[in-house]
Amino acid sequence: GDKIMEHKQKEEYDELGYTLIRDFLPDDVYKHIVDVICNGEFEEISQTREERYKRWETSDNKYFPSPDEVYIANFWGSHEVSNHPDVRRVFELYIKPIMDVITDGTAGLFRHQATRYHNNGKDFLRTHYDDYMGHSGYILYLQKEDWKYDWGGLLMVDHDYIIPEINSMVVIDHKRKNPHCVTPVNYWAKENRNTLTGFCIKRGEDLPKTWTSRDDYAVY
């Protein structure tokens, strides 16, 4: 790949636990992958986890959901897109070199999932941690439209928020246990929120059980 992580982005990742890389893919590659995800077959995934906030109790953060709340999420996943050969090629050529820098060369296997949040106010992720999913991860936004402030679908990381910008990628350190969520995509948004999301374990680590719980993703 020809996109090298800038030193300041690595510093930001080390300091905050995440960073945003803009203009990530070459334009022609980006447009093709957007077409792949927009034309893919997706299935709805609804999650309810009664005990999750008890396990994640974070009493020193008054903004984190309390133990008596229920974790819920609703989104759409695609086995077809996650396993598409062109998606894998984008990972190998462009995403993996960045993740190798981020993890100081310790990155092992990844779990990749193509995810869609429809612009109907019904798709979202409540606040959660992803430390059990992997050491670090990426979120590649695959949009056609310049995303507006009030379209929803914001990635909230602690007190900061990230808009799903065209051709941008967030890299996040899940071992830092930064609380994060995805807000519902509002009905006036001109398009769905489409992402390719990945979780990474270190070389030699056993696959987390959560990596084999669904069939809408790919591991490589």
C-alpha cells in the first residue's frame, strides 16, 4: 500500500487509544469497495445481553451505563462482503500495513465484518468495550455522501465523536478499554452507514470464542 501512517497519528493512537486516517484508499479502489458493500446481501443482527453491564461495571465513570441496564444492539452483517476477494485484497494491501505499525509488528489474525446501519433510526450499538474481541481494531467508512453533523451514526469514543467521513479509517486500541458506541442513523440521512470493521489478536494467541459465534464475518 502507498498510505503510510504519519508519526503524529501513531502518537495520537498511543496517547488517546485511537486515531483517524483520512483519504485512506486510492480513489478507484475506494469506489470499487463502496460498490461491493452497497450491492452486498446483508442480514439483520439483533443483540440483547442482560448481564453485560454487570460484567463491565465501570463505577468510576458516571457516563457509562449502570449495571442494571441491558446492552442491546441492532445492525446488519454480510458474510458475502466480509469474504469478498476484493475486500481481502484491500486488507492485505492497505489496512494490514497500518495495523502492523500500530501493533509494533505483533498483529496476528484478524476478524473482519462488513456492517450496515440503515438510515431509519433503528440500527445502533449501545456503549461497550471490545477488549474481549481483540487487542486492537479498525473501522473503515465506506460512504458515497459527505456525512452531515446530524445524520447520526456517530462513533462516540469516551467524550469524543467521529463522523463517518468518506474514505477514512479509525484505528482503535481495545486494550485501553475506551467506552464507545454508535448512535442511530437518522431517517433524514441520505444513505446507510457502511463499514468494514476488524479486530486483531496478537500472533500465537488463541481465537476468542466470540470470533466463532456468527457467520457474517471472515477470519484471516
